[in-house]
Amino acid sequence: MGTLGTKPRNYAGAFSFSAVSLSILCAALSLARPVVTTDFAEKTASGVDIMVVMDISLSMKTPDFTDGAQRMDASRDTVREFIKARPNDRIGIVSFAGRPYPEASITLDHQFLLKELEEIRPRIDLDDGTAIGSALNTAGKKLLRYEDTKSRIIVLITDGSSNTGADPIMAAKAVKTVGIKVHTVAIGSEMGRVPSNIQRYPDKEFDTETLRRIADITKGQYYRAQTTGDLNDALNSIDQLETTDRKQKVLSSTYEYHFWLTGAALFFALCYILIHSLASPPAPE
């Protein structure tokens, strides 16, 4: 029995239905104009530049804190937390024994700074002595790197008296002339006198008067830390004293996807037209 024709476009019809459906779906989504907005904060310096000046003479290995910690370990742990608490400040480190050792220039890259901090420790190959004045001069020069600075600060941590290098009082007066404030922290307990094989004159280990004068001259604060808790309190106090407005610039990035969806709708519409154009028409048997 004859028919008007076969239906060779069965498969074509299936594909064309999918194509037209996808075209309509993409067109509808395109009309909705979908967008994705991404907000991110731009990290900027607060305007407070801080140089941490750390004593690394052999006396810093003395374990005289109440929890048995060495002075160097307690100093390092506390400075680490101080750095983490001030993410928007440029911070650098100078260590010193008989002479200063620049460890890191002031930077916002605190991960680098913390890595350098872990490497700082007393060593027998360092120059003997405690060169507080020279360390202050070195830190002062490092702090003059940027002109956009609102406040320049030195945090001096030491357990001894200056016995070599530049005069610490003259160094304090020099850094004051360029607007640098020095907070001094004397660490170590009265019972933790350094043995004579490390320091020739143990009775002169602590020179609190000089540290007080350095702080007074530069309008800073003097702290005495005989325990790990005292040291934490001292640096927390400095953190509170040296506050500033820490504003972050929030940037928004908006990306529109309707262009892609419009293109997809046109593509599927063309597929639909192409399928019908190439499909064979019904033919008699």
C-alpha cells in the first residue's frame, strides 16, 4: 500500500526541537541580564611605619622568665603577635649585638617579615657587646624610606646596657629631629643576672635610666618586662598607643554574562535553521 512519503526527518526533528528549546532558554536568560559582582579590599599602608629593634646578644639566651622561657624566645614570640596585630603597617626589623644587623626593611609583606623573624637568634659569631645607639641610628635611616608616612616609630627591646658603638642618648636626639618616636622595653628579671663568662660586669646588665631617657627624649614610653606576661602587655600597650585610621579601599568588579547567552541563543537558532535546511523532505515510496 502506498503512502504520501516517508519521514526521514525523525532524527532531525529531535535535534531541531532541542536546538530551538535551548535557543529560547538562552534568549530568556539573556534578557534577565545576569551579572556577577566581585568585591575585594585593596590593602594599603596605614601611614604608621614601625622598626622593631631587637637585642640578640648572648645574654638574650638567659631563661629567667617565670615560665622558663629564654629572653630571646619570649621576645620573638611577642614581636610575632605584634606584627600580626598590625597588618596595615609597614614594619621592619633590625637586630643588634656589638653592631646592628638590618634584617628586613619596612614592608607590608608580613609573611616575609615573619619568616625573617624566625631566623633571628643570638649567635657566638656575632660581635660582642650591646650597641643600642648604633642600632637606633640604623633603624632611623631605614624609617626615612617613605615620604607618605604619618608616624615613624621604633620599638627597642633589650636586656642590657649600651657598651659599644654610638652613644644612645645622642642617637635618640638624632632620631627625634626627624620625627621618630622610640618606645623602649627592658626585659629580664632581676634574678636572671648573666654569668661572668658572658658579661664581664653582671651588675651593669640593666641600664634602665638610659632606656627611660631615650623614651623621654623622643616622646615615647618606657616599659619594664620581667615576665612573658609583662612583655606581652608592653607590646599590646604600644599597639594601642600607636593607633591610626585603617581604611581599606573596597573595589567592585562586575561582569555581565548576557553577551554570551545572546550568542548561545543565536547559535542554537542557526543550528535549528541548518538542520531543517539540510534535512530531506518527505518523499513518496
